Amino acid sequence: MPNRPASVLLFLSLITLPLTLLAGGVIHTENFTYPLTSAGKFIVEEANGTITISSSDRNEVGIIATKRAESQAGLDAIRIDIKQESDSIEVRTVYSSPGPHNGSVAYQIVVPKNIGKLIAKTANGSVSTENVGGNVSLRSENGSITASNLKGSFSLYTTNGSIKAVCADLTGDAQLRSTNGSITLVLPFYRVLPTPLSMPAPPSVESVQICRVLSQIKGLWVKPLKRSSAPGLII
């Protein structure tokens, strides 16, 4: 066997170690699947970690929870507590001891597309949703909030972080608030103008939703106006 330099032997030894040791900690992933109707309620609450939520056409909730800690003892101190009822599922991260923790849990969750109510909270970490309808409530104490293609009423709150939201169809009130951070909101906004006499009027604009945005201190409140049935041009 040819002699190898000591540096090569050290490199070969390192790559055989588990990735979690090279990262200076340990990682463990848990998977869960529970049935939930599209009108049901889902709640997830976390102390340290990110929450990422998407949707599907299935009447079920899929949960991937990735636990991270500095040691195996710290990892064992983290428990995923899930409470299931006929029309609701509650997920909470439980730590065996009170006070600050060096561990965290990153959640990747898939819920029914038109879920009745979604609540996601974390103390330290970002929260994001994509293509989730229904009543959505997202909150973070220290982290950003991102929500795309919202299709119902929603409330987005963060203390230290930015908020970015894209609303595809506002069917109720929306509230956004950040104590220390910017707010970016995209709405389905249309204007209806009188139709010139030389142009035929469209049959109806009842499907047009006109939104009003009211600026408030440290936040925004968005309320849909009554739909208009007067002929007009949509621009």
C-alpha cells in the first residue's frame, strides 16, 4: 500500500465522521401524518426554529420536524407534542427544562389548501406560508414573516423582523404589524372608471374586489370594500 501524507489521512478520517458531529451538534428528524378536513384547524407553536408551511389538495397534514442541539442530551430534552381531535391538530415543541435552550426545531408542514384556520407561532425564527387559504395567523417575536398567495383573512405580526405578503384574494380583514421592521403588502387592487360612450360597457364587475388600505402606527389594516355592480372599465 503506498504511503499517504498525514494531511490526506486526516482528511479521509474526517469525511467518515457523521455530518452532525462535523457541524458541532446533533440532528434528528421526525415525520408525522394526520388526517384533517379542509375546514379544520391547525396550530403549531415553537420556541426556537423556523416554520415553513405549504398546501396540498389532500385532506391531511404532513409534518417534518428537524430537531437540532449541541449534544445528544440536549436533543433528548426536546419533544414534539401533538394533540389531535376530530377537526383540529395542535403541534407544540416541549423542552424538558424551563429557561433558555440551545436546541431548536425546524418545521416543514403541508396542510389542506383551503384549511379553515391556521395558526403558526415562533419566538425565535422566521415563519413562511405559500398557497394557503382560509383564516391565517402568523406570529414571530424575532424573525421575518413571508406569506405568498394568501386567499382569505389573515393577521401577520412580528416584533423584530420584516413582513412580506402577497394576497391573491382578500375575503376578509387583514392586519399586519411589525415593531422593528418593514412591511410589504401586495393586494389584488382594481379601479373602476366610468365607461366612455363610444365603448361598450362590460356586463358586470361584481367579481371585482376593491380594497382600501388604512395606514396605522407600526402596521397596516386592510379591509375589503363592498363589491361594485356599476358598469365600468377595470384598469
